[in-house]
Amino acid sequence: MIAVNAAQKVLAHLDEDEVLSVAKDLIRIPSPTESESECAIYIHKILKKEGFEVRLQEVSPGRQQVIGRLAGQGNGRSLMFNGHIDNDSLTEDWKWDPYEPRVGANRLWGAGIHNMKSGVAAFLTAAFAVKRSQVPLTGDLILACVVGELQGGKGTLHMLKSGIRTDMAIVPEPYSTNVVITKCVGVHKCAISTIGKSIHTSRSEYGVDAIQKMIKVINVLPHMDLEVSDADIPGLPKINVASIIGGRSRDYDLAGPSNLSDYCTIIIDVRYGGDYTPQDIDQKFVQFLESLKESDADFQYEYHHPPPQRFKVGGADMPPTNVPQDAEIVNIVKRNHKNITGRDISKSGAVLPYSYCGNDTAHLQRAGISCCLYGPRGYDDDVEKHVRIDEMIECAKTLATSAIEVCGS
């Protein structure tokens, strides 16, 4: 357990106003998926100013993420704070500039603050407090500000392939500081295309309508039995047909409505549990499509996993996460949360609805890193546009003291 004087020392160096200030700065930097470099450069700058070892990683040409390191003495346990800097696409109902932060009634509003710049701001300022406190560390504290989590964790996979590992990790996704999550579904994104025969509508009986064939797929897809249930996460699988496009040719020419469509594509998101692999899910989809083909001589299809690159869905798979509830990192977060807030964590393990979400713990666990989710959230109304300021500060304090406990022992 962390020494009381070490905890007090690090908390004395945690500036609550700075937590808010860094979060506001992150809001002001647009960082949609695949355009995160400006945000990474800002983080690189402030980490370098604070005296961290810091480097930019080029995940793809011109696309950068940033890794910071507070070095320990080399004979202790290491901890990673992992957070993504790409943010969700904007909705149409913003009533002001989403990149201009607003504060009011314990809420910080702004683009990307929910998912998950609030968590990134919390762990950056937590790390600042650890460094400024000068509490000796035996192990390294790593700050991974990654890209492409919304593409299945491309940035974290790149980081892991570069050889970065720690003993433990905390990912402050926006699921509330009242819970610690260790179990989440796998996320599988794929596409199905149906192939028809285009012909003028006056002779439609001689053609094959790819859109009508796709309607058949969509109608039966919810009843597809993937056999991927999980007692802790009911209702699996969740199969969502997220997008559809159809037209003439593989370019989906929409200028010929007098002709049958001969190419139609849907993008699918599948949430699943158990010990299944992405290859298992692929096999089940192909079996399902082959069964449709057996009953319809005109049914032709293509199955795409990952979806074609032109749809910009991303190509990384997120298998299910299942870290033991009694893992040491879980107990460390719980203990430090209570020390900071006076409240016990309300629930741990699988926590609904949040455990229906995929995240970078999928990759961290498979790399042998014991990890959990603990991060700030907003109120239920307009939750994707704001964060609770008190939870963001609670998170920063809990992360700071957890870092001392892991890396200082």
C-alpha cells in the first residue's frame, strides 16, 4: 500500500485548475480520427516542458501519436496511463462552436471531452503531480496518448509493436469514477456486399436487384446465431447494420435509378463475448451467407473483414477483455479512489451498459498487461458533449496516487 506521506506529497502538487486548463486546451484542438497529429504535438510540447522523456510515433505517414515516460530506478513495477486522442464525429445539434470549451454547473462542455480527452487531461496532470512531487519511483510511468482507438485500437497496437510494455495499465475511458471495469465485449467490424445484375426497370424480371438481395440479408441477420453469449454481459451478440449503400457498379453510381442496382454493401458492427477470435466470427458469417446462397440460386455475395479501406471504418479487431476482478491493479484503483473520495467503488468487473463497448484494454491484456477501466463521465443528459468536472479531478487524484503505489513500491 502507498505510504500516507507519499500520497499527501503528490496530491499537494496536483493543481485542480490545471486539470481544467489542460482539458480546455485539448478541446480547442480538433482531432477527428486520422487527423490527431496537432493534438499529439501539443501533448508532446507540454510533456517536454515538464521534463518527461517524450517521443512522437508515426503510426502512418503524417499521423502521429505521443508516448511520454517518467523513468524509475529500473528495479520496480511499471504503470501505463493509456488514452486515445481521436474523438467521435460531431452531431448536428451543437448550439455553439464545439471547439470552444464552456464551463457551468460542474460541467465542462466541448468536442471530444467525453471520449476521451477528459481522461487524457486527468492522467497528464496526474503525471505532472507525480513528477513535481519528487517522490522516488522504482518503476517507469508511461503516458500513451494514442490515435485510432475508434478504428479498433490502431495506435495502441502500433505502440505495442514498437516494444513498449508495462506491468499494469489504467485506461480512463468515460465510464464513471464510480466503477472499475475489467470485462468488455469484443468488437468485430465487417461488411457484406450483394451482387446483382443491372437491367432497365422495364425488363426488371430479367435482372437481379442487389438491394433486394441485401434486404433479405438484413431481415435475417438479427436472427443469426453466433453462439457468443456471456452470462455477465446479457443480450450478446449485438449485431448492428450501421450503414448501407447500393447502386450501379462497384462505385455505387446513383445516377441511374431507372436501372436495378447490381452492387450493394452494408457495414456491420458485432459485439460478442466468450473466448472467440475474429477468425471464429468470420467463419460464422461465411456459414450464414452460404446458407442463404443454398436457398437462392441468384444470391451472390462478398464478405469483407475488415471493411474496404475506402469506408474508413478501420481495420483493427478488438477481442473481448476479461481481466480478473481481483487483479492487483483493480484493487489499487479501488483503494486509492476511496482514499480520495471517501466512497467505495459501486461496482467492478462487467458493468452495464459500459461493458458493451470495446476499448484498448483488449490489446493491452493480450500483451500481458494487467489493466482496467476507470475514468470521468458526465451527467446522463447530453453525456457525449460534456464531462463532470468533479469526476475529472477525482480521476486525476486517483491516478496520481495509484501511480505512486505501483511505481514507487
